[in-house]
Amino acid sequence: MFGANSIGRGPGRRTRDAIIPPVNYCSRCGREVGRKIPPGDNRERFVCGHCGAIHYQNPRIVTGCLPLWEGRVLLCRRAIEPRRGLWTLPAGFLEVGETVEAGALRETWEEARARVELLGLYTLFSVPHISQVHMFFRGSLVDGEFAVGDESLDVCLFDEHAVPWDELAFPVVGKTLQHYFTDRAGAGRFPVHTEDIVVERR
Ligand SMILES: [Zn+2]
């Protein structure tokens, strides 16, 4: 989840709102690219001065799961940076050609060695300062079994009172857990929650 490739290599170029990962060379012809506004467009793109290829950049999608079993939630302690050693929900970048549901199932298997039946989309976050969209599905463990996956140091089921709130890796994880416990204690319905994660850059 949120690996080192999340916003590209190098310092990137800052706009008022976000970091734009740099493109240095054309992936079609290998020459250097520059920034310009293509005809008919309204914002700068990386454009190859040799072959004319326009290298569009668009937000990336992170898909994941809130795995549930007998009233408890399954969390993974991260074995990789960033936020190594902190707890997270299984999630990661959507792969090319993959549905968001399949991505959530795959990440849950890779990080927690758990099989889940998805119960529907639950939280959806825009994270514009890093040009990402994060989504979590509620999921029920199929057989209650799980184990430590390659990207995890530990995987555990937590009761609400035992959730390590001060050791969660990402705001979207805490917000998803808070929504879940609040909804469960209330009407017992789990509508989709949408939210923006806004971080002001200085
Ligand atoms: Zn080119």
C-alpha cells in the first residue's frame, strides 16, 4: 500500500495544490520532453518536442478492504515504508486491467493471507495533494483464517476497544474504522462515506 512509487521519482513539480511527478523522456521515442499546453487543452502537459506524444498524467487508485470477523476488524502491521511498523487495512494500487473489487481481494490476500466476501463499497476518499483516490470495501472473512503476508510484520483481529488508534498508518484507515464502529453502534446500516483528505502544502 502506498509504495515508494506513489508520486513518482525525484522532487516533482509543485503546483498550488499537488505535486506533479516529472516526466523527463518520451516513452515513445526516448527524446526529452518539455511542458506546454497542447492545442485544444487548458493545462500544461509533458509533450515530446520530437514526436509530439502527449504524456497525460492522472490520479492513481488505491483499493482495499475492511475485513471483518465475529465483530472484530483485521489489521496489518506494515513491513515496508512508508509508515513501517504502523497498522493499516489491506490496500494497494489498482493494477492495469483489474476491477476495484478484484484489487481489494488481491491486496487482502497478499497482505493478510485472508479470503473475504465483499459486502459493498464503504469509504471513498479523494486525496488530491498526492493525486490519489482511495476506496475501501467492507468484507467478511470467508473462514476466519489469516496469516502474515509478505508486506506485513503482523496481522491481527481487533475488538473496537483494542484498535491501536495512535499507531494507524494513514488517516484514511482511521476514518474508515471510525465510520464502521459508529455505523455499527447506530442503525447498523453501512452507507458509502465519501470524504476529501486535504493537506495544505507550504
Ligand atoms: Zn517522443
